[in-house]
Amino acid sequence: MGRSSVIVILGASGNLAAKKLHRRGILSDRLKVIGFDPTHMSHEDFIKHMESCVDVSSSELKEHFTAFCERCSYITIDQDAGDDSFVELRERMESFIQADEAQNRHFYMALPPNIYVAVSEQLRRNCYSEKGDSQIIIEKPFGHDLESSVELHKKLAPNWKEKEIFRIDHYLGKEMVKNLLTLRFGNPMFGALWDRSHIDNVQISMTENIGTEGRGGYFDNVGIIRDVMQNHLMQLMALTTMERPGSFTAEDLRQEKARVLRLVPPLDTKHTLVGQFTKSTDGKNPGYMDDDDVPEDSRCPTFCTSVAYVRNARWEGVPFILKSGKALNESKTEIRIQLKDTTDAMLKDTNHNQLIIRIQPDEAVRLKMNAKMPGLELRTVTTELDLSYQRTVENPDIPEAYESLLLDAFKGDYSESVSEQELEASWKIFTPLLHELEGNQDIIPMGYAYGSEGPDGLEDFVSSYQYQK
């Protein structure tokens, strides 16, 4: 039967990926789900809310969803009643077990970060499992800069041990990100080339073809650097540059990621280009400043390219070009590793070899290489070896990121949870840049049209670091 487990979704309108795990038949029969939110809802309203978030178009899916709902219940938080609602939550959880029986409790905090600490204190005081495992699950942002991140950790630490805090960066749950370790350490041919002697530059990018979509007021307090680069892109960079861990355990993996991030000097404005999108050239899509919630004098970047380096023997001198932006011409996330030029003493018109790891969409690994063009003359052509999931795996069942991460959280596997050491190291890289961009009134983001490739001068900027299209 296994131990009784409960997942409490605080902010029940948050992510409900547990329902997908149920569809896969992974969840224990003894797992219960409790929605816990100030919004007044009956049990029936809660079920309708969940149904609006899932596909129940087929009879099979409807059957799975109905079975899942049997696990679920809902509690309305009375915000004026102090600990009373949390006591009710404890009593609800205890009702699922016999007296003196152990129970694991997972608290998914789909809440504004500014109330993490207060809610976590109430959970520890009223709902902590004394005979089982307890865990809080939180999502970014983990602070606003280095100082606030450290302060958040200090406030959580008295009540929750590091091994009881599961920090979600949903990119770590993406299938191709999880494949990075196998790609690097399961293929000796890549290991032999994975250093400064063979690699010219690396571009890690995440771009979106949509703007802030009415969320400009929120985004203006965050910006593209905090929203994407300090977390998602830093995790991709760490997995790309880390040394082989002693094992694939959580402790060894997170230790190696933190170690390599500590070797990255702080970013600066000399090696950074920032932009802010304006309306599209056809006038159909509004600019960032057209959002009524965005301040008239906003200098918030919606685009940023910055260059990082790793100060060790393997990567010394190799530029890592980090790029992210909204309202661009396409949505994609990829790691593009460009190898050094071959000598042209014998062959003319050869191009860089490139290893392209497409995270999303259309997960794939592609290797661009030079080959002889068919014919009587010795002429070269760029060709491509393509490992596309959709082409090489029949009906690939690619789980959503949250499915993978929540399953790991339930199992107590922290290998895909961001450690406090990784957080501190990544904030040390970005905090000086953030303070300079926000404090220096002379730095104005360059405008770029909605749907374009980015600010003017972007191509010259990245090419100055050896990158070639």
C-alpha cells in the first residue's frame, strides 16, 4: 500500500500537474490532494475549476479525471482567522490516516513570493508531519537580487531544512534538458571535444514571439534578466559547463553545478545589449510602453544579450552568449555550440561545425558538418545529422516539465531542485549587472519592433564574440 501522502496546493488556481501523473498511473493509491485557497469554493466548484484546466474530451480521459477527483478536496482559507484554517488543514490531513500512522506532506506554494515566509511559518507550526516527511515546493522568483535571495533563505531556514525545500525551475524538468547529461557523459565523442581547444563559442538562447500580453505592470518589476536569464539560462549553462559528477545523485549533481557557476565572473554592461520592444511595423501588435500598467519612464528590458565566461582550464576564453527576449520573430530555446574552424589549406568554403540542442519546440539534437557536394569537383556543402525526437522515436511520450518535477518531489529526489548554493552563485553573476542597469539613468534599452529579430546591432554584437550564423 505504501505510506499515506498528501499534496496541498496553496493557491489552488496554481499548477495542478499532479492530475497528469495520475493519468500515467504513477501516483500512489494513498495520495490525496487538497486545494487550499482564500477563494470561496465548494467542492463541486473546485472540481469544475480543475476540469477547466485539463483535456477531458475523450471518454478515457474523462474516466481518468473522475477517478482523480475522488482524491481531491478543498478548504477555503479564512485570512482573518489566524491559524484556524491551518488547523483545519491539519485535521483534514489526519483524517486520511489511522492514529499514530506516518504521513508524508507536500505543500505546493502557488503563491506570491512575498508571502512565502509567513505561510511557511504557519505550515511548520500547524501542519508539519512529525512521523513522516514534510516538504515545501516553491517556484521562482527566489528573491529579487543576491541580498533578497539570501534573506529569503535565512527566513525559511529556522523552520525548513534545505532537504525539505524543493525549488522548482521548470526548465530542469524539460525532456531535452534532462537529456543533456546523457548526451555529454554517455557519448565519448562529445567528451573529447568539450573544451576550449575545440569549441569557439556557445550561444544559449530562449526567445518568445509574444509580448507581455497585458502583464506589463508585473513584468516591469521583474524584467527579462530576472524572468529568464538568472534562472533558466543559468541552469542550462551550468549543465553545459559542469565537470562530470561523481554520481548522478542530487548531492553530486547540484554540487558540480554550483561549483562551475562560482567560476563565472559577474556580468557587466560592457558585454551586454538590452532592448525594449516597440509596436510591430504593421501596427497590429502594441509596444511594451503601450500597456497602461507600464510606467511612462520605464527602462525595463524586454530583451537582453550578455556574454559570460568560465574561469577554468576547460573553458578559459570561450564566450557564452546568453540571449533572451520577448516579442521576437520566433519562440525557441536552444543551446548552439560552435566549434573552431578547420584549416582551409586543402578545403575551401568550409563552415563551422555546430552542435545544436533544441530544448523546445520540436526537441532535437542536430550536428552541422561539412561534406563533399556530389559531383566531379571537390566542393564542400554543409549537411546536418538530425536526431529529432519526432522522427527517431515512434509516438514519443514526452512528459510535461511539471510532471517530472512533481514526481521527483514526491519521491524525495532533489537532483532537479535548485540548491541554495546554485541560487547564491547565479545571483552573484547577475546582481551587479542588474544594479547598474537600474541605477544608471543613461542606459536606455534599444527599441526593436515587435516580431523582429531584436535590436539593431545585435548581429554585430554577437559576431564580435566569434559567433557566425
